[in-house]
Amino acid sequence: MDNLFAYILMALMMSMLPGTDTVLIMKNTINYGATAGRYTILGMATGLTFWTVIAFLGLSVAISQSVLLFNTIKYLGAAYLFYLGVSVFLAESKLSLEAAQDGSQRLIDKSSQNHYKEFYLQGTISNILNPKTILVYITFMPQFINLNGNINQQLIGLGLILTLIAVGWFLILVYLLSHVKKLLKRPGFQKIFQKSTGLMLIGFGVKTVI
């Protein structure tokens, strides 16, 4: 692998730039607690692992060269983000002020305690259906591959590094978010936050197809 330090720095910058993963993790952490945020991160990591395997098998290039396959992923991803955004925008507020005051990390809607799978799937599906993730593997990673070495091993290594960096950053984000619950004491904060995240997800969905 060439210029490993530069790759790590760029991977960190890409992870920190606000995107779909960031909005989903923020939404689930603020609305449902740190555990929900961590399950979303696990889903995101699963999506990155999926694309690492796809790259290892040489399928990411094939997908990028197929207009039909690439557009199918793009439009499915846009539709899923639009669905999530509308669902969040129209949903009733689930976070109680009392829970914010006692610092609880539990889900406010107690029935949702059995729905961590939903948060995991949100992270997984949104990442797998994100065409920008495909572009990372076919345009960004190849720049750091030494063609004289084992390309597949390097792809796995670069994919693993990207996943670990993204997971590390998002775990820090969840930790920070879980310690700013006092903001929820402000009247109307959660409602504004919920509507805003819904609109952002819809916006990302629209931007995906433009």
C-alpha cells in the first residue's frame, strides 16, 4: 500500500464529513439513546465490509461499469433515504424530557427496546445502497494500491482501515451526543431536531439521484 498515512488522513476526513451515516447515527442516538447509535454504527460497518468483499471479488468495478446496476443501486438508495426521511419527519416525538433529565440511555418507547435490529438495518441498508461508497472503492482506494503487490490483500487492508476509522469516529460522536442530552431540556428542541433530520435524509435522497 502506497502513502498509507495520506490514506488514513483522507479516510478520517471522509468519515468526519457530514453525510447519511452521520445523520442516521445522530438521529438514533438523540432520539433513542447511545445503544441505538452503536447498533447503527454496527450496521454501517457491515455495509463497508460488504463493499470490501465486493471489491475483493472484483465486482465493484463491474457494477460501476454497468449503467443499469449502478443506477439501480442509486435509485434504491435514494428511495430508501426518502422513506426514512419522511418517516422521521412525520413521526411523533419519542424522547421524554424526564429521561433527558435523569441521563438515561434506554429507549424511551419501551417497546423499541426490542427493535435494535431496525437501527442496525438502517445503517446497513443505507450504506450498501449509497453509490458514493461504491465510488470510494473504485476511484479513491486504487490511488493507494501498489500494483506490484498483492492487490486483493491491499484492498482488504484498505477496506479494514476505512471501516475501523469510520467506526472509531462514530463511536466518539455517539459518546459526545450522549453527553449533550441537557440540550433536550430546551422547549421544542427535539421536535426541531427530528424535523431537521427528516429533511436532511430527504435531501440526501434527492441529492443521490441528481
